[in-house]
Amino acid sequence: MENFSQIFTLLAENEGIGLNLDILETGVLNIIALVAILVYTGRDFLGSLLEERKTNIVKGVQDAEDRLNEAERRLSEAQKQLSQAQVVIDEIKNETIATKRILLKSDAEQSKKDLTTRFSRALSTFRTKERQIFLEVKQQIILLVLKRSVVQAQQTFGKQERATSLISETINKLEGDLL
């Protein structure tokens, strides 16, 4: 900030900024001569440096273009592989769905067979039990009828031998029917 204020102080003392048109006093000729000498003497050196720099830049650009082309080629291959992988994934999904359907259908058929078998067994067991119960009821009815017949025959015939033989014959006949 101090330098800044000194600049304004100098400008105020020297009556402002002005343009000096005296060529010898300003040193423009010296600067032009210096630039000409530098260009003349440094032309080969600067030219070779600039040429080398240009060659490096061109080589770098070509390398970058080659890498870009290689990257584009790899990207294209990767996109092809991605599309192929997508096709394979779609095929696998379709096969999975088809396999699930087949398995579900197979499970449904197996379950239906199992239920049919179980129902048949249950029905067979029910019929067997029904026959057993029918036979048991029939035997109990026959047994009751026989007991009543025996009681009634004893009341009617008393304790005679003929009554006993008649009862025995009837029992034997009925037992043959039961078996």
C-alpha cells in the first residue's frame, strides 16, 4: 500500500503521465537492436527448440489419437460383449421360467397323484371299516336273536332234550351262515 501511495505522489509532483516521443531517450532503438541480435543469433537454437517442441506435440497428439482409437475399439468390443451377455441373460431367464413352469406342473401332477392315492386308501379303509362294523352289528344281532330264541325255547319247551338238540341245530346253521 505504501508503494501505491508513492506512485501517486510521484505522479502529482511530475505533473502527471506523459508520452516521450524522443526515440534516443526512450531506448526503443536499443530494444529493437537487442531483439534483432537475439533473433539472428538465436534463430538456429530457437528454431531447433521450437521444431523439437512441435515434433513432441505432434507425436503426443498422434499418441492421444491412437489411444482414443484404441479406447473406441475397446468400447465397441465391450458393447458387443454386453449385448451378447444380455442375449445370454435373456435366454437364461427364459429357460429358468420354462423350467419353473415344468417343475410346478410336475409338482402339481405329483400332488394330484398323491392326493388320489391317499383318497383311494382312505376310501378303502372306510369301506373295510364299514364292512367290519356291519359284520360286528350282524353278529351282535344274531347273538341277541339266539339268546332270545334260547330263552323263548326254554320257556316254551322247558328243559327237554329235543329243545336242546333243536337249538343246537339252529345255532350250527346260523354259524355256517356267519362264516
